[in-house]
Amino acid sequence: MKLQSTIAAVVTGGASGLGAATARTLAAKGAKVAIFDLQREKGEAVASEIGGVFCEVNVTSDESVDAGFAKARGAHGQERVLVNCAGVGNAMKTASRSKEDGSIKHFNLEAFNWVVQINLVGTFRCIAKSAAGMLTLDALEDGERGAIVNTASVAAQDGQIGQAAYSASKGGVLGMTLPIARDLMSEGIRVNTILPGLFETPLLMGLPEHVREALGASVPFPKRLGKPSEYAQLATTMIECGYFNGESVRLDGAIRMAPR
Ligand SMILES: NC(=O)c1ccc[n+]([C@@H]2O[C@H](COP(=O)([O-])OP(=O)(O)OC[C@H]3O[C@@H](n4cnc5c(N)ncnc54)[C@H](O)[C@@H]3O)[C@@H](O)[C@H]2O)c1
């Protein structure tokens, strides 16, 4: 799919980090971009910078996502591109014993469900509603109607201690990529997923510099954190390259995460 001014795109989590970088790259290539995010101030700033539209959306809510698509489509027309970057994480052991007093606790189920609802169910909600909209579009060259990119994580494959919820949510995104691509194949909608390693986003930029340096040095090559623009580059390739479908790709400088 050629990214140009006739193409409307929606980027969830577009107010920050990987999503913001992708919104900027898509806009630089000419696409009309709508940002779905909870963070109004940051989302509006990115949207105004790129001449796009901000929609205050919580991906865990049907009504909120419906309203977001209505606003985005009102401004730009039906999107042909959806990039899912909205996501959160937490860390807790499945069950553990306190070093201080020997007391035993287990992973809080509400906290587990919170991560799964945003990262997995929220991603699927946006995919399903976007794909339904794409079905109303005429096919482009090669019978193509749309392209969807999702964000899992290397934690889908090598999750660390404490990452049961995060890895379950991202493993779900990885696992549903092929069946969704198959569901949508007769309608000309392609679906791919990126598994980022360690990226320079607000999440990691909040860590002390020596910790970030140590994390960067743990990457085989290049020995640094990934740049959000490098994520955006792969997302854009997945959209532009018409033969890219049903695939999940690690973008990680060859890192394989250790247990901790
Ligand atoms: N940064 C990394 O190293 C890294 C590595 C692997 C995977 N990822 C994944 O990449 C994606 C983007 O991460 P990032 O590092 O850019 O983080 P980020 O925190 O900078 O951006 C995530 C955005 O998602 C938004 N969001 C969170 N919950 C939402 C909800 N319910 N509805 C709508 N928006 C919501 C946040 O407001 C935020 O703007 C996430 O899915 C994350 O799990 C990041």
C-alpha cells in the first residue's frame, strides 16, 4: 500500500513512544493520522505537530473506541491503516514468599486482568472494529483494502520473572496474528505484528542513566536501545510491502531476555 494523502490511518497509543514515532512517520509519508490515546495533552500535541486529529480513547471500552473511530472517520474518512501501540505492563511473581516475614502472596488477579484487557482484548477490539470499517472500502491495486500492525513484545517469547500478565497479553497478540490474517484474507486486509526488544521510550527513559546504559550494553548488536523511529520504519514496511502478511517479527538487536 502506498502511503499518501488518500490514506487515513489510526494509531493507538499514539501520544507517546513507539506510537508517536509511528504517527509522525506515517504523516511524513503523507497519510492522514488519527491518534487514539488516554493522554489528552500529549496526544493533542503530537496530532497538531503532524496535522492529524486526536481522539481521547480508552481501548478497554467499546463505547470509547466506537466514538474514536467515528471522530477519526469524520475527519479523514474510513482508515485503511491501523497500528496498535497502546499498552501497559506490570511486574509481580505468580506466587512468592516475603524475605522479611516469610508471608506468602500471589499475583493479584485484578492486576493480571488489567494488563490483558488493555494489551490483548484492547488490541483485538480495535482490530475487529477497524477491519469491519475497512470492509466498506473499495479494494486498491492487488485487491488490498487495508493493513494492520500490532505490537507484542519479545516478552511474548522470553518473558522474565514477574512478567506473567504482560507475557500472556503479548503472547495472545502473537498467537492471534495468523488467524486474524486468515479471517481477513478474502477481504484483502493484511495483519502483522512487531515484537520489540528494548526501546528508548518514556517507559525506559524514566530509569537512571546507568541502568539504561547497562540495558543497552546487554544487546548483542547494536549495543544500544532501539529508537522509536526504527520501530516506525518496520511498521511502515509492513504496511507498504504488499506481500507482508500473517507474520510476527522480533525487532531486538538479537537480544534474548534472561530470567531476570
Ligand atoms: N518500549 C519498549 O521497550 C517496548 C518493548 C516491547 C514492547 N513494547 C510495547 O510497545 C507499545 C508501546 O510502548 P511504549 O514503550 O511506546 O510505551 P508508552 O507508555 O510510551 O506508550 C503507550 C501509550 O499507550 C497509551 N495507553 C495505555 N493504556 C491505554 C488505554 N487503555 N487506551 C488507550 N491508550 C492507552 C498510553 O497513554 C501511552 O501513550 C506497548 O504495547 C508496549 O507494551 C514496548
